[in-house]
Amino acid sequence: MPWSTPSLADLRAQTLANFQARIQGADTFLPRAVLPIVANAVAAVAFAGYRALGWVARQFFVASAEAPYLDRRLAEVNLPRIQATVAAGPGVTFSGPQNTPIDLGTPLQTSNGGMSYTVTAAGTIGSGGTVSLPVVATTAGSLGNLAPGAPLTLVTAIAGVAPTAIVGSAGITGGTDAETDAAYRVRGLARLGQPPQGGAATDFLAWAKASGVPTRAWVFPLNRGIGTCDVAFTIDTRANNIPLTADLDAVQTYIAGVKPVIGDSQAFAPVADALAITILNLVGTGGITTAALQAAITAQLNDLIATVPPGGAAVGDAVTVPLPPGALFPLQTPGKLYLSQIEAAIEAAGSVLSYDLTAPTADVVFATGHLPAPPTITF
């Protein structure tokens, strides 16, 4: 039978009962007696010990271990936590007089001062009044990523040079956050439940995740014929979660270094298909405002869409195994968004009395390698 840690009250009662049984003539019910005070102290110490033992027991299992014990447990199967990486960009444009030098290590920062960068190669402003130089973030993490056209401010003014440099068309990319306990735990449980098999579909999924780039990934065995096994992924920490060329290169390089030499694998970006959801005649209950109800429904639908795997995926995030015969709920099939799932997400917002879902009117199917984009929701 499972172990149940006794409560503090139970331990106090047990201690008092022991005193009563073992000390002749003892009366543990007298007011201001010594024995109840001693019993309280003994029970408190014992209760702390029971709690400590319970905590220690949880550290034995990947499903319940806390950092750093989670790291130590998974280090035993050679699965280290993915560390944060720094963002870098090949070109930030400086403007100023011709022949003005921009030194190696020139510091820059975002307009709010939240992130800082340094120039990684010296250069000189040319005849066109500009020069494009590579930079790297000084702090690891996804906050270091910047979109093309973003401004960066010179920390120390350079005579004649514009105080603001502009991020080039390639942007500043490659910054990722350290793997969270939750994500690391999921990856660790997958590693224990699906140990390496020398190139199985689950191996390619694990390799893609181990690169540290994807937040979600899917595997497409035989995607380009016999001997091929391709991987698609997204990076959900960005407003546009479809990977860029640099992201694809990073995952491709990692997989190429660990996959079987006779295998052909290609990392590719999934295609995000537009999805329109129209909800009319929405009526709430309990005095909730229409705006609050719409916001709650929107959040539920966005969470649902983020779990839909692309069409054709064999294994990967939110790809479930077939349910046994007689199961009550439908599969979450890759590339398919069930109408019933949309309705369930709407009702999960709470306080929904009635509504008319006019679009879509049937299950939505996505082609191989396609998944739904964040939905356009109309009320």
C-alpha cells in the first residue's frame, strides 16, 4: 500500500498516547502540564523529518525531481540541460563621415538599455557614409534577438557618427533561453521511455530538441523517399514562430553530427496556413463583460492552435499514439484540427451561455508539413 505521511496533529496524538501508556500515573490532559508541551516539541521534530524524507524520495524520480537533482539524475543518461545561447547578427549599419573607424568591441545597447551588444569586427565608414559590422549580445538569452531595422544606441559617442545604428536585414538571431525545468523534465522522460535506437524517428526528435533551437519539433520519416528522415520545428518564443535560415542551419548541423552516416536528414520550416474562426451571437453568464469573455476565448483558442502538429508528422510534440479500441475521445491527429476541439476551447473559457460558430464549419485539415497560424478570430 502507498505510504502516507502522518499529519502534525496525528504525530502529537501518537506521542501523547505513548506518554500515557509508558509513564505510570501520567495525565496528558491536565492544563499547563509538561507532557503535552514535550509532545508538541517531539511531534514537530518528527513531522519535519517525515517531510524531509518525502522530499528526498521525490528527488529519485525524473517526474518529480527538482533542480539541481533533476540535472544530476539526467546526467546519468548523458542528457545535459540545454544552456542559454547568445544572439549575434552579421550586419549592423553605422552612419557617419567617410573614413571614420568603428573599433572592435564598440558597445551598443537597445533603446531601453535592457540588452547590450558589442561589435565583433572593426571597420571603417566607407564613401557611402555607412559601414555594416557584425555584433554579438553580451548576455545569453532570447531577449538578445532583434528584428531587422531595430535601432541600437551607441553607449559611448563617436565623433561624427550617428548615435543610432540599425540592425540589418538578417536581424540578430540565435539567442535562446536556458531549458526550463518543465521542458527538461519532458525531454528526460522521453529519453528514459524511448532510449536511443540508432536512428529511429524518436532519435531524430531527441536530436532536434538537443540542439537547443526548437521549442516544438516533429519528425517525418521517408519524407523524401527511402533513407530520408526530415525534421520540422517551430520557435514559439518569437512572435513569428517559423524558423529562419540560421535556425535551420543550426539544427541541421547538430543532427548531421549525431545521425547515422548512411541516413539523409533535412531540417525544414513548417508552413503556417491562415486560420479564420468566427464566433457570433456570443452570450455570457454571471455578469461577465463581453470584452472579458472574448479575451478568455481568444486565449483558449490560441492555446489550442499551438498544440496542433503539422500534417504528416510521425512523432513529435503533441503527437499522440493511437488510442485503444473503445476510447471515448478522438485522436489529436497531425495536420487536423477537429471542430469539436474548437468548441471545447470556447466553452473552456467559462461563463459561456451560447454562441454560433460560423467558421470553420468542419474539421480543418492541413497538408504535410503545414500547421495552423495563430488564428484570426472574429466575434
